[in-house]
Amino acid sequence: MAGRIHDGFVPGRHPIDAYGNGGFRFAEMSHKGSILALPAGISKWEIDDAKALNEAAFAPVFAQAGEIEILLIGTGRNIVPLPEPLVWRLRDPGMRIDVMQTGAAARTFNILLAENRRVAAALIAVA
């Protein structure tokens, strides 16, 4: 994957064109590492393991929660349940959350994005 997210952020809503090899391809560029695909744009996400998922990791999501109906959380190759307090904190602003493997989350994100749904994704990169 050649390109990178410029300054850690690409504005706009973009489908995920590819995932794997430790990163993602979208908006005619690629990025090594995890990403947040939020209503304002796609940004790098400094999370590389589902065990690091906590309230602080989702601060950018909370900042845009009013614009998000569905939050997809890709936890890597395996589905890793979130701690119950974190689940309730994410649901508190009114978001529906779905936790799944990163590949499934990226595919589901693309479908919901194409339907013009208010979807966001927090995706942990997989090798």
C-alpha cells in the first residue's frame, strides 16, 4: 500500500476499497494501520489491538455521535466483545453498535454507505 492519509485525515465519506496487509485502501490512496471512518472523513486510529478499546479510543466518535446512526467496530481477525460499560457508553448518544471482524465491518460499512445511511466504522487493521 503506497500512499498515506495526509496529516492523518481525508475529508469526506469514502468506501473502503480494500483491507488487509496491515492497512486499508480508500479514496485512491492507502494507509497502513487502523482507521476511523466518520461522517467528517477518514482518519488514522492509533489502535492496533482490540484489548486497547476503551472510552478514550472512541473520543473522535463521541465528537461526531450526533451524525452517526450505526457504528461498526471491526476488532481484527476475530470478534472481540467490548466491555459492557463501553457498550453502554457508545449507545448512550443514540448510536447502534455492531462488533464484528474487520473484513465484515468494512463490507457492511460500504453497503450502508451506498444506501446513504449515517454509518461510521472503527476498523482495526489486519495482516
